[in-house]
Amino acid sequence: MIDDATRALLAGLGGVDAAPGSLAGVVVVDVTRVVAGPYCSMILADLGATVIKVENPGDPDYTRTFPPMLPREDAEPLSGFFAQYNRNKLGVTLNLKSPGAAEVLDRLVEHADVLVENFRPGTMDRLGHGYERLRRVNPKLVYAALSGYGQSGPYRLRPAYDNSAQATGGLWSMNGEAGGPPTRVGTIIGDLAASLYGVIGVLAALRHAEQTGEGQLVDISQQDSVLTLTENAVVSYTVDGVVPKPLGNQHPFVRPYELFPCADGFVFFGGYTDKFWRISCETFGSPADWDDNPDLHGMATRFDAEVYQERVKPMVVRWFADRTKAELEALAGDLVPLSAVKDIGEVVEDPQIAARGMIVDNDYPGHGSLRTFGSPVKLDRTPAQTAGLAPDMGEHTDRVLGEFLGYSADEVAALRTGGTI
């Protein structure tokens, strides 16, 4: 943990004037790129950690070129994709392949609590910056390694993307229309899940390091992470031998609990409990829907696939067919679980999202305003800070090396001339 003077210096470098978060004083060296890794360190930064993003000056994080782009007449355009996952970070350039990189990285690690990397296993070792060497530089270092298949096992050296994790973690095989081919989940769920588990692992390891002075390796696999998102699939197979297949918008056994059409789109309706089913009959249909179907009062009967398809589902379809999403949400209110299926434009303008501060508007000088998602972690004493900007490449290199690591101006210039930074 750094002292107050150094913390103030680093906060000033980041240009963020905000109340310290729960992780204030924690320094994170971030040598990741794309999403699985940058998102992990961004969450730590939102929670108050000082995150130093390290990029190769000749091969920076290539999401800097990912759309959408905010143009600027006198400078390179800004990637909204990159900015969304790299806010609140300091930008430093360092070529980890350079002979002089070890000394610079070692100084960073000496001052750091956490290092996050997302290279294929063995890459950091080949570069001379692996965990076993860096733990000797700083025994308290929490070294988080996020990869496709983890640091052990027969697949450990395989290249991987998010789709690799969806494919090998079981999720892809379960998703899609019933009777049709598997369909990938429509977002990079493997990258995102690995980042979230990375945060959990880092926080647990930091707690241990604070108590014992001992750092450790946090080994996160995208495949592992996706597997834990498959709900009841594992126990369905290990207990009953059932291999889940795509079911479209239906749940494996809970009914009604799926997508239904309405006058102007679709809604999710989950009124499957006995209480919710009774209220739904009276709210969307009529008391007769409840009174005239006493055999449907029990949840087990409604769960029966044949009964559901022949009697329950047609009733729900009738309720919703001539009503709009807004009308149905108004009727449901706080009574039963019904939600309009909203596109991202509707979500960004949603009053609940606004009330929760989940869309943040940051001004990038010369580029204009960029609206991104906020933080879902709500802490009433040390709230997450989302006002920080993503750094230009190497924006803070001179000051971090000079004021934080103690390099002289001549030494910094020599490192730059030699291609190290």
C-alpha cells in the first residue's frame, strides 16, 4: 500500500478529483489488452485503486482502433470501446520485450500491490516477467493471470477468445432455438465473466496479503468462468444423465418463464409460482381464468410440458396479444414479474437505469461527450468513481517514471531512445 503523498501524486496524474474509494492506496500494474483483463482492472480503478496501464509503444492495445470512434480534427480518433474499459487509468508505455524493460517493470512491481496480465500461459515467463521472478521482487504481490484455459491442464497453451470459452465451457451448446443449431451468447460473456472472477480473486488475495504479507497467484480461466454460468446443466448431467440442449427462450422446467409477443414487441413474463399465477389471471385476464381452471392452480401441473403448451401458454398469449409493452408493464407494476424486452437505446434512456447512475457522461477534450455504462457496485460510504477518462497511449509515462519511480529526466529520455518506453 502506498503512502498518502504518493496517493495524491497518482490521483493528480489521473486527473480525477474524487473521494477515495474502498481500494484507495492499492496500486495495480495492468499489462492486459482487449477486454478480459482491462475490464478487471477498470473495476478495481472504479473502486479507488490506482491502475497503471502498460502498453507496448509499438504495439498498443488494439482496441484503440475498435469502433465506435469519436473523431477529432487535430488528433487520432478515440475508440469508445477502448475508453469504456480503460477509464480511471494512468497510461504508460513499456516494451516488455526490451532488454531494459525488466528494471522498469521491477520498479513498478516494487511499488505495486497487484499485477494483472492476460497473455497465454508461459508468455510472461518467456519475457522474463513471470510470477516466480516477480514474487521475489515483491513478496506481497498479487499476480492475477487471466487466460483462456488457465495456468494448468492439457489446454493451457491453446490460443483462445471469448468464443473459445463459450464453446468449451458448455454455454454455446445450450443456447439457441429449440431444435436448431447452437447459438453463441450475444456478448463476450467469457471475457466479462473472467474479468469479474478476476476482481473477486484479486480482492481475496489482497485480504490475505494484508494479513500475512504474502502475495499469491490468482489463476482465472475463461473456460472455468463460463462453466459456472450454465445454471443447472452440470447437475442435470451428473445426477440424471441429461445433456441440456437449446431451448430458445424457455426455461428447462419452470413455466411460464419465457418471452411472449405483445402488440409492439416482446415481454418477459415469469408468473410461475402459485401466488403470481393467481394474480396474473386476475390482472391480465379475468377472475374466470383462475376460477374456471382449478386444476391449473398447482405449480407442478403448470410445469408439465404438455399442459403448458396446450393450456397455459395459449392463455398467456391471449392476455398479451393486444397490449403494448408499456401497458403490460403498467398493469404488472409491483405485482408480478413482467419486463419489456428493451433494445439498447431504450435501456440507455430507461428511468431505472438513470436513477441508478448506470449511464455516465464523460467529456473527452477535443472529442466531445462519451456516454458509457457506469458501475453496478453501489457502496454508500465509498462509492465507485466513474468520472475518470481513459488515457492516451503513454500519456503519463514521464511523470510516473519520474515522480513515482524516481527516474531522472535523462534516464527517461535514454529509455525512450532505446525503445524501452
